[in-house]
Amino acid sequence: MARLRRQHQVVAADIVGEVSHELDISDYEACRRLVAGIRPALVLHPAAWTDVNSCALNPRKALRINGLGTGNLAAITAQLGIPILYVSSNEVFDGKLDRAYTEFDRPNPVNAYGYSKWYGERAVAHVNPRHYIVRTAWLFAHGGRNFLQAILGAARDGKSLRVVTNEVANPTYTKDLAAAIVSLIESERFGIYHLVNEGAVSRWGFARFALDEAGFADRPIERISRHEWPRPSLPPEYTALANHAGASIGIRLRPWQEAVRAFLDAEAAG
């Protein structure tokens, strides 16, 4: 977000971590005090409870944070005349189409996490007309916990790998997503957008490509069905996203393969 910081003062808030302000988005009054006190030009809202398995075990908490918490920010920004950008998920879809989902397809979530994110989308769309809803998928980043880091870590540790072949979406590099979001904000074109690295792949294909590029081409990965990987939250099977709205205003993300190579180069450079 360096580009955003060059032109604006960025004030960060979160429930944990080193940020400007500590904030629980499920606390309406706390949200109102903070937003009204700062009066920002825009509220960028990526906060969420993203542990999909824990969301399945505690759907009320998922709805309170991802749904009602987002509703708090939508209502407050609408009252104060401030636009909002909400980061949502490919899991608002049911995975039953035989093609990539467009911005105009009807969401139909099949798990608690997807439902809570869809609830957040509805709150934003219905309450604040000056909104951006950005759906993304399968984020990978430097540091933190994500699928790509887990695969690379397991390979380095010599652990056996079993990865599902029938879950498909768009691996997306957080640096590319951040740049696309800044471009979207600068466009001032409100609406729903799918911002993902171009192309879709299975979890297995994603892992295989990353290991090959990282020097682990000899490391086998067992192919399994998603039903062979038991977990509290079963994700939708095919939730590739198509970027039509963003591309129409010149916002495109590079192919996911190029993004993975750039990620690995940056990791190697330290």
C-alpha cells in the first residue's frame, strides 16, 4: 500500500497487532467513535475471521464478526457520507457452475464462512451506496499462515504431502491484490469486482507448480479427493472467479504462475 500512503495518511485499526488503533468491528459504538473521530476519505475493510473450520464450529461468531461487524461499518460510513471498500471471498458461491463465476452471478454460500461473508456483502450493498465489494481467493503472502507457506514448509521439513485435486480457484498474491485495490479506489468506480490473479488451478496443481519452481520437483504429492481430507468446513468445489468488471476499467492481475514466481523470488531475496 506504499502508493496509497504517498497520497494519503493511512490509519490502521485491528483487534490485534501493531496498529494505530485497537478496534473490534463487532462493537458498533467503538467503530462509530473511531470513524467519526477520524472522518477518513474512505474505509478500507479487509478485516474478517478467516479460519473457515472454526467458523463452521462457531457460526454465530462468524456471523457476528464477518457479517454484523461489516454491517456496523457499512451503516456508520453511510451515515457519515464515507465510501467503503469491503474485501469478500470466492466462498460466497456454491461451486456448482462449470465456468468461472462473474461479478453478476448469484451468490449461494454452502458453509458458515461463506454465509458470513455474503451477509457482509449484503450489508454493504444495501446500506452504503458508495461501496466497492472486492471478491478474491486463495491468498498467499510473505509471513503468516497460508496454503503456499504451509506447502513449502512441509517440503523443507521433509514431510509427506497429500493435497486435494477437486478444489479449484485462483491463487492470488497479496501484493498484486493490494495494487489492484489501490487502482480501484483511485478509479472511484463503485460496484462489485473480482480481483484475483488470472487463471484457475486445483489445490494439487497449485502445490505442484510451487514446489517445482521452488526446487522441490522430486518431492511427491499424493493426489486425494476433498472428501478424503476431513475437516469441519467443506469448501465449495469450483469457485474460480472471472475478472470482468475490473478489466473493463483497466485493472488486471498477472497470471497466477507469474505471481508465484515473483513471490518465490522475493522469499529467496529475503
